[in-house]
Amino acid sequence: MSFTMEDSLESGWVAVRPNAFEEKEKHKFVFIVAWNEVEGKFAITCHDRTVQRRSFGRDPLAELSLDDGDKAKLSESTRGDKVSRSSSKAASDATPKSPVRTQTAGPDAEVLEEDKLSPSLDSLDLQELNNLSREDCSWAGLFSFQDFRAIHQQLCSVNSALEPFLPVFPEEPAGMWTVLFGPAEVPETEMDQLCHSLQVYLGHALDTCGWKILSQVLFTEKDDPDEYYESLSELRQSGYEEALSRASRHLQELLEKHRSTDSMVELLELYEEEDQAYGGVLEASTQLHQYLLQPFRDMRELAMLRRQQIKISLENDYLGPRRVEALKREDSDWQKKAQEAVVNIQEFTVKYFEITARAQKGVYERMKVDQRKFGKSSWTAAVERMERLRFSVAKETLQLQRARELSLEQRKHTLRKEMQSLCSREDAMALLDHMETQYYELQLQLYDIQAEILQCEELLLTAQLDSIRRQMTGIYKIMGYYLSFANVLQRNSNNSLDLAFLS
């Protein structure tokens, strides 16, 4: 990723997450629409059935085992909760009570009839209901015809496929006619049909635009801006990670081309491209590594600077015992922060060498496979590169093992400090035994790492020795050629001298 616009990003621009409106979990929502005659608006209530079931401890499998008597009781309790056409009932829909049915008839009403709450709802106390309301499982609002048209325009700007689903609203008188005669009366059956159509429309809007957008438009949900905006540091880190991923994919694509390469000339050209691709992987991983390490380096430097200041204050200032004790505690806290920073630096260093060693080893293993495809004479042109790769693999693996060794040593040191700082309490001995077990396990891992380090050093020296032997063999061949040529010249010169002497 190119960061040529860093200054622009830091001066007013924001980075929006690519999956800002993606829903982490699919919830089941139910919309209830009724007409409020007092306000002259639609009363819309939405229930999150998924959250309600979790809050009430509802088990869908248990509902299947209810007997007919319980189901009859549930049906009776649900029939008593029908939505009225008064303002008091529309206002009560805003509270998270049991689901209600509108006076409309249709498939959505049947869905609401099937979705009944558990019989344990009547036994819930007020505190549990308050906890449920804090779960944000129900929303309500009043909307006029004009409000619905504006909402429809916003939703259509997100997805135009929703445009034909908005029902046709009755004509609204405007100007002086509204003041003189009031709004036009709508028949009850027509209003019921309109409520049902709006209920179907909201279901389509939920499927088309998703809950996040629909809730923002309808109920102005207050979400955390961090859910939509990506911080500049996260954007840069994702850019470095994407660059590393692209470089790794490019290197892998080049390695896959070896299967279809039969000419040594083409293979040598491919090796040059691979070296450049590996350089790209190395550069991208180094940039990511340096970026990830920078905060911990800053923390380590800050901790060391603060500890030096505390040390100077304790040595030179005349402080009271409380102030001295406070400074010592602060020094201990900064020491812990510095140790944590060092541990994180070592962990990231291990990950860095894992990436580079894995890439280098993949290139070397691919070249070993290529060696079996060509004869000894034609492979002579690639011997030097293979020796160089062998040396690089041994070197990268050695650096990886040494980084792991440093990480284990640091973990051992931290564990030893914790063991020394154990207080005389009841569980101190049990905790000490557990820490000793961890310490011995770390020591065993350290021995394994040290053995692998010795093997890597042996491989490194062996690679150097083989390279020197090959160079010496080549020099011997050249020397043999020149010696034989010199012998021929010497023999010719001796023959010419003998002929001159005889003449």
C-alpha cells in the first residue's frame, strides 16, 4: 500500500471500514404497525426476538414439548394483547412487553401468532424487565405519510431494488383545506390493509438494506463511531499486511511456474524473478515488523527515561517516606511496562524470522526439486545460486532459533522474578510448585532450541565448507589445464632445442 496521502488522511479525512454495515450475527426482527388516530401517524414497534429469547432464557426446543393446555393458555394470553387504534395503546408498544398482533390479517400476523414468549414471562420481576429494556430489544416510533416517503427515499439510495415495494398512501390535503376541514378520514379496512402493506414493506427493507441501516433510518440508533471508522494506525497496519500478502502470493505464483518449465534458460530467468520476489517479501515483512515494533520501542524508551528520573529524584531530593514509597511503586510499574514491551518486541521478532525463513526455505526446496529434472552438466549454471540459497536458509533458521532462545530466556527471567516476589500466603506453596513446573518446561524448551541452534550452525559451516571445496575443485581444474598446456609448451621447446643441437 502506498502512503503518499498520509498528510491528507491526518487533516480531516477519515477511513471507513470496508465491512462497516456487516452484521456479525443474524437476528430475527418482528415489525408491528398500527394507526394512531390521535397523532394521525403510524405507530411502529420492532422487537428483536433473538435478544428477547436470550434475556428471558427461552429455549425453542422446550417449547415444542409444551402440552395442549399450555399452548391454549399461551394463545389466550396473546389474543388479549391486540393493538388498539388509540394513542395509549400505541405508546405502550414502546415497552418490551409480549409481542402483539395488529388488526391486519396476513402471513405476518401468523408469524407473530407463532412467536409467543415463554410462560415464565408472567413470573419475571420488575428488575428483569428493566434489564431486558437495557438490552435494546424493542424500538418504537410514530411516522406520518411524509416521514415514510422520506425514509423510503433514503433506503432506495442504498438499494434501488426496494423502490416498488412502498405502498400507495392516501392523498393528504394541503394548505387552507387542512385547517378548515382537517385530514381526510380513511376507512378502517383500508387502513388495516395499509398497515399490513407497511409491515410487509419493512420486512423487505430489512432483507434488502440490513438491520444497521434500517435502524439508523427509523429509530436513529446511537452506535459507536468506532464501528464505522477505521483508525489511521489500523489502516496503515492493514496496508502493510496487504503488501506482504501480495508479495507472498507473487512469490508463490513464481514457484508454481517451475512445473511447466523444461528449459534451463527459462529456469535461470525464473530464478532471477524469484530473487526479486523474495526481496519484495523481505522488504514488506521488514516494514510491517518495524511498524509493529515502534509502539513497544517507544514504551520501552519512555519507561527507561521515567525510571532514570525517579532514580535521580530518590538520590538528590529530600523526600518524605510517603513520597519515596510512591516513587518506588511507580518505578516498579514502569519496570513491568518495560519488561512487557521487551517481551512483545521479542515475540514480533520471532514472527518476522518465521516469515522470512519460511519463504527462503520454500525457494530452496523448489530448487532442489528442479535439480532432479536436469543433468549434472546443465545444472552447473545454477550451482552457485543453490549454494547461496542453502547458506541463506541456514542463516535465517539460525536467526529464528536465536530469537526464540531470547524469548524463552526473557520468559524464564520474568517467571523467576515472579517466584522471588511471592508473598507468604496460604496458596504460596502451591503457586510456587506450579511456577517451578512452568520454569522447568521452559528450560526443556530452551535446551531443544539450543540443540537446534547447534544444528543450524553445523549446517551453516557445512554449506560454507562445501562452497569452498567446490571453488577449490574449480581452481584445481584450471590449474591442471594450465599445467598440461605448460608441459606441452615445454616439450615443444625441448624438441626444438634438440633439433637445433643436431643441426
